[in-house]
Amino acid sequence: MAELWNTIILEPVLNSLIALTTVLWGNFGLAIIVLTVIVRLILLPLTLRQTQSTKVMQSLQPKLQEIQKKYAKNQQKLQQEMLKLYREAGVNPLGCLWPLLIQLPIWIALYQSIMQALAATPENLLSLSQHLYSWAAVGQAVPLNEHFLWLRLSRPDPNLILALLVGGTMWVQQKMVTPPATDPRQQSMTSMTTLMMPLMFGLFTLSFPSGLALYWVVSNIIGIGIQYFVTGGWGYLRAPSVPKQVATPKAPLAERPMPAAQQSKILKTASEPSKMIKQASDEKKRGLFRK
């Protein structure tokens, strides 16, 4: 089993890293970044499917909440209705895990590659030579320089900068795709889940080689970019804006309602000529009868 692992996963990752280091002027940190980009490009079809599935899942949230309220006391019926809804929408709720599961062996192989490629003792160098291909680019790069920026890639970052970057970028990526819950209990659980993974990987960064943490940071940034451009924005990371009240357009003067006082004044003015006419008519009648 170990031989199969070394042949299929470890040795390709290790030799690719060393060959990239030779091409990138002996910079092992840049080689890790470029390898991260290559891995994400290979996984791009799966990532796009995951992003599209996440987008569809977001659109299904109102219907899911209705189903949860309707069948809250019948868990079996609830599961059946949820599966029926997923089937009709053509999404698999577990499909978003595939890119993560595929990257897991790469993380392990990268960890082993960093520890072996940056061998500091003759025994480690002898173990490294057993896994190297007979490529000219590989033979020229050994031994490798582990310094990159402020980091020693075979050791954890003592400044906690990488831990914050890993946790922060992972939190942003999860927050973009996590819809807010309406139920207070579900809301607390969603908030805890959103924070759990970033905190866990941030703690891992404190004990793992900084080269592996560098891979996580670059991979998370690429994932954020893909999510932003595919879904067309920052998703649920940005708080929903309060809709502005649209001002009601003023009606033309002819259509505006007239104040009551003004109406009374106009009626009074209009009634004055009729009173005068009536007075004149009465006076004329009195004059005729006098004659």
C-alpha cells in the first residue's frame, strides 16, 4: 500500500515541486504557489460544478425552510421531502465535498514532500534520493532553499500571520455560500459551523510546515475568486441592504386634492354672484308691483 501511495501520489507531487523550483530560479515558495494554481486548474471543472450546486442550494432555501416547518415533527417525511426537492432541482447536497476530498491526498503528499524535499540531514537526503525521478531539472535543484519571504517553509510560521490568513480566507469563502438562518437555534448552529473550519485550520497552521499553510492560503484565495465571478458577487458575505423608499411623484396641480379651507372659500365666492342676481330679481319684482 505504501509503495502504491508513493508511486501514484507522493512521487509526482515531490518531483513536480522540485522541477518547478528549478524553473522558478530556485524559489521553493514560488514552486508551491504555482503547484497550487495547477492543482486548482485541474480541479476547476469539479469546482465549477460545486459552485453551481451551491448557487442552486441557495435558491432552494425558502422551499427548504417551508418543508422544515411543515414536517418538523415527522423526521422521516422531512428527509423524504428534502430528497425529493433535491432530485427535482437536479443537485446533490454532498457534491460540494468532492473538491475537498480530492485535495486531501494532495495535502498529505505536499506535507510529506516538503519535509522530504527540505531534508537537512544525510539520512533525510538518502531517503529523498529514493523518490526522485531521473530528470535533469530535479537533480539540479537539490538541496533546496527553504526560505521564502519571512518564512522557513519546513517550519510553522512563528508570527501567526499565516494562521490568520488561512482562517480569514477560509471564513470569507464559507461566509459567501452560507445563507443566514431564520430560526434562532439554526442560526447559532450555522454561525458555529462557519467558524469551526477556519478556526480548526488556523490551529493546524500553528503546528504544520508553513509551506503547507501557504498552499492553503493560495487555494482559498483562488476559491474566493472563482466563487465571486461565477455567482456574480460576494454572496452572503455582504449584509443585505435595506431597500430605499421610492419617493411618490407629485401629482400635477390639476390632479392634486384641494385643501378644505380653499374649497370653502371658492364655494363662497362662487355663491356671491347668485345672491346678487337673486337680490336684483327681488327688487325688480317689488318695483313692478308698486306701479
